[in-house]
Amino acid sequence: MRASVRTLAFLSFLWLALCIASTWLILKNAQSVGLALLSVLAIFVLGGLAITLIALFQKISVVDEQQRRLESLQSEWQATQDSLRQLLSQRDQLGLLVQLLHHFVLATTRQDILLTLLKELPPFLWLDRMEIVAFDGTVIYGAWDASSGEISIEEVSNQGESRLPPWAQERKIRGISQTFDALLVPVVTDESVIALMKLTRSHKKPFSTDELRFLEAIANQTALALERVKLIAFLENLSITDALTGIANRRHFEWRLSEEVERARRYKYPLSAILLDLDHFKQVNDNYGHQIGDIVLQQVAQRLKGSLRRTDFLARYGGEEFVVLAPQTPAERAVILGERLRQVIAESPITVADDLQIRITLSVGIAVFPDHAQNESELISAADAALYKAKQMGRNRVCMFEPELVKGGGKNVRA
């Protein structure tokens, strides 16, 4: 601005000097004083007009510069607003991601993970509908719909997989796939798709690049969470399963026994404990070896398991002993069940190989809560006393506990 003022002052002095010089020349050479004065006036007017135009152009230049500066400021303001909106969106996304991770850490089943996603993602992403299918293991299908606001999660049998929507049967997708109004987000681990999410939103609200990156992060964390609950389930099953026979181990049995006794006490129904011991099993190990003995134990376990009701619980109690818990089973029905188990083992030999069959029998002892015992340890001791009686009577038989079995026997059993 100061440079413009100096320029204008210089031009003004120059114009004034030219006017004075021109006036002197005109007065010196002109014959008419009036004409000279008129010429001088014209020079002054033209000079003033020139200076005015110069000043006007400078003002216009200043206005143009201010206009450009204003547009630059507006552009910077818009960029700042966009950056602020992006930061706020990222803050909200990070908050949701932290919340999801918190729920994932607490999840113990795949259903828990699907429920968390169906509750948290739809309102955050303004979805009209969301569906999830988890493939790893038993197929689980979950859905949320804006019209009802309800969440449904169900297991799908192998026969029912054909009833899944076509998109849910696509397991080769590796990256996010976008259609007209929906988004398919695969959950991938070790190059295999373990789950697939379908997010539906009005085409008037297309998914932004920022949202796509956010969903990739959600899919990665979901994959880790699903792998985590799978590992937990495997370890839990490993800790309560007998490695040889595949049925429950003693630790699992003791936990289940406590639970069943408490339930029988609360609802006042009988609970039968059935102890089963293989007769002369030591001879099998001595004559054929422990590997053959292991095969016999495996096949006995499978026969027993196949002869029980859905409500009965079978476990390996130790060595060649098995135990069955039969809820809501009084003494007379427990004897029938014990006899059926004895017969299923005794009626046909165990086929170990094409040229080797081993005949095995069972001795069975039964006790009933609360008829013969008032707690877990008394119930097992009573069943063990009945089993001991079956052994004494010649094996391969079923014996029910009787109070006189503990007289003088040192058994800590309530009569």
C-alpha cells in the first residue's frame, strides 16, 4: 500500500511539472491569451483524469487482491471444517472400536460376538438391515432389521444351510464388495472366510471411504475375537474330556455331580448314580497289552453312550470305571437302566481286530439321592458300596445300595 502511495505522489509531481512547462511554452508561443489558458485548462483536466484512472485501477487491484485472499480464507476454512468432521468421525469410530473390543474380550461364544455386532453397528452406521453368518463350526445366522428393531440369532444345521440367502453361501470373497445398496464384509483368517457380514443402507447414503476402512478394522478384530472364543472352547473341552474315550473326565463329573445334587435338592426329585466297573480288566491288559486295553475302553464308552437317554450324563471315573448320573430317576428305573447298560456290554464281544474279539462284562452299583445319601460324597460312596457287593456276588450283575452294606464296612455313608 505504501509503494502505491509513493507511486501516485511521483506521478502527481511529474504531471504538475509537465503542466507548468506546457503552460509556459503555450504562453510564450501563443498569440491569444484565451487560447493559451484554454489549452492549459485542458492539460490540467486530462492530467487529473489520468491520475484519477490510475488511482481507480489501483483500488480495483486492491479489491481483487482482497477478493482472492477472501476466497483463499474460505477454502482454508472449508478444509479445516472437513478435517474437523473427519477427526470427529474417527474419534467416534475409535470409541466404538474400543467398546466392541471390550465386549469381545468378555465374549465366551460366537453368539456373544454376533450379538455385539448386531447391537452396536446398525445405529452407528445408520443401517436399514444387517445380517451375519459365522461359518467356522456350526453355522450361525444373525439378523437385525430397522423396521422391527429386533435381533435374531440361530444355529443352522447342515441340512438347513441351503436355506441361507445366496450371499451367505459366498465363501470365496476376500475383500469388501459393494453393490447398489449393500456391502459384503468378509471376516478372514488364515486365508479362509470364517464369517460374512451384509450391511444394507439406502443408496442415498453411500458408504464413504472412511467407513470402508473402519469396517475393515472391525472385520479384523472380529476375526481375532472368533478365533479367541474357538480356542477357549477347545481348551475348556480339553480340560473336561477324557483324552482316551472322548467322554467326560472325572473333573467334569465332579462338577456335574455337585450341580445335579443341588438341582435335585431344590426341585425335590431323585438322582441316581450308577457306577460301572469292567470285570477282570487287568487280565485284558496282561494278556493283550495296554494298547488293546485302550481300544476296549474306547468301545465300551461308545456302547454305554449310545444306550443312555439325552438327560443322562456319562463320565470315565478312573481306570476301568465309568459312572452315570440319571436325573429324575428313582431306584426301580435306575435298576432297569443299569441292567440295560450291563447287557449292552455283555451281549456281544468287543471287536478289537478282524481276528480278535474280547468278551467283557460289567459289575454295576447304584445309589439314589436322597434315599441313600444326603450329599455328593455320600451318594458316590453308596454307589461304590453297591458295586463292591456286585463284585462279591460274582460280577456281571446290578446291585442297588442297601443300608446294611455299610455295617462294619467302614464306609462313610449315611444309611
